[in-house]
Amino acid sequence: MNTRVFIISFGTLPALQQWMNETCGTFDVLLDRDRTVYKAYKLERSRLRSRSPRTIWLYFTYWLQGRKFHDSHGDDTTQLGGDFIVDKNGILRLVYPSHDPADRPPVDDLLSALKNL
């Protein structure tokens, strides 16, 4: 399968570089400081959902595991993300706007969408 993964971030360059070095530095990253892509895909911002019990629990379990927390470098922590699969013709094959920062699509859904390209 011929695919490319892009990570789109609105963060500052130092925050993005730190996150990439600590997590998955092998993907292409696009910096969208004006959130043009976020707005085009109608990704929400939510103070309530970005601090939901589910999100707090996730960060608590990270803390128990001794995992590092990423400095936001003053970025907006209320911006929610999403996962999308776009085919070579620009057609959206998977649309998954995150409900909260811990929300990601099941891996089976991602693989199924990729198989159908």
C-alpha cells in the first residue's frame, strides 16, 4: 500500500519539535499556526472536554507510569484534533474528529479505511 502520514499541528515550533523527538519523529509534519486546516475540517475547541474526567484519568495514568508530560509552550490546550484518511483523489475515506484529547479512532477502523483505498 502506498500511503503517507502527515501530522498537522498548530503549536509553536519548539513545542512541536519536542513532541516529535519524544513520540514519533519519523512522520512529515505541517505547522498550521492559523489553524486553517483545523477550521476546514471543523475541529472544535472545548475547555470543558479538554479537561474532562477521561482526559484527567489519561494524564493521571501517564503520571503513574512515569511518562513525561509535554510542555504546551503557551499553546491553546483547548484545541481538539482528529484523524482523517484522504485518498489520492482528495476524497475523505475516514473522518474522526476527536471528542476529547484522549479520543482516537480504533486501529481496526484506520486499517479498514486504508485497505479500501
